[in-house]
Amino acid sequence: MSRIPTPATIADAPEASQPLLEAVNKAIGTVPNLHRLVSTSPAALEGYLAMNGALGKGKLPAATRERVALAVAELNGCDYCLSAHTYLGKNLAKLDDAEITANRNGASNDPKADAAVRFAAQLVKARGHVGAADVEAVRAAGYTDAQLLEIVQHVALNTWTNYVNSAFATEIDFPVVTARIAA
């Protein structure tokens, strides 16, 4: 049971959040529990959706975004995000089980994506205090400075959702995957 009451329906959410939740429902055909829980604060929901939407227009491929989300969720011990991104990774990004396992381990079986996932994992482990060699390794794999910034922003956004879900025990509404790292 969530530590913050999760609106059961869009109509149960604060009035200012309802159009935002309707847009989520229209876009993906459902409103995940995370979105409904966050809708308790229309400002938080708007901020989350705006950043997520902006990053969706970025230069990182969708599969790499899912890989990063999996690595961050595992490192932060967030079962909700790990469950959601395992589902999205398999069904939308078409990642196979071996790739998802590699991502959860902070790596990738794709050489270019491996640099991005390793960088994201290092950002989490070092709380952003990465070295010049970490940045250069991602550049050497072919990532632009814009993509480097997007990786950092994806880590920040995923860390935020990890913290929301862990702090408030969001009820998992995806096939459950449990982090190996204790939260």
C-alpha cells in the first residue's frame, strides 16, 4: 500500500492534474500508478511530464534511454522503476533478456550503448562526481556533448522517480521485477 494515497482514477486526482493524466492515458493507453501518485501535486506531475517529454525529443535512442533507466533503477534499488523499465525495455525498445541483465549490471551488450550505460551507472555511484576519463570514454564511443547532457538528465529524472517510488511505496502495476540491490 502506498504511503501517499494514490488517486484511483483520473477523476479522483486534483483538478489541475486531470488534463495531464488524460494526456498520459491518450498517449500510452493507461495511467501508471506513478503518474497517478505524482498527480497529488499538479506541479510535480507537470514538471515530471515536461522533462520526460523534452528528453523524448532528444538525441539519445529510445533503447539507450531504457538501458539507462534499468541501470539507475537497479543501483537505486527501485522495484517499481525496474519493473516498469523491464516491461518497456522488452515491449517497446525490444531489448532481449541478456541485454536487460547487462543493463541491470551497469553495462550493455551493444558497444556504443555500453559507454552510455557505464557512464550513467558511474554518475549514480559517484553522485555526479565523475572524472574527465569517464566523460572522455563516452565521447570516444561516439556520443556528442548534447547526448552527454541528456544522459545526465536521464539519470536525474530516473533517480527522481526511483526516490518517489521508494519513499512512498508506489504499488507496482507492471510485472514485478525485484532489484538485487537492497533499497
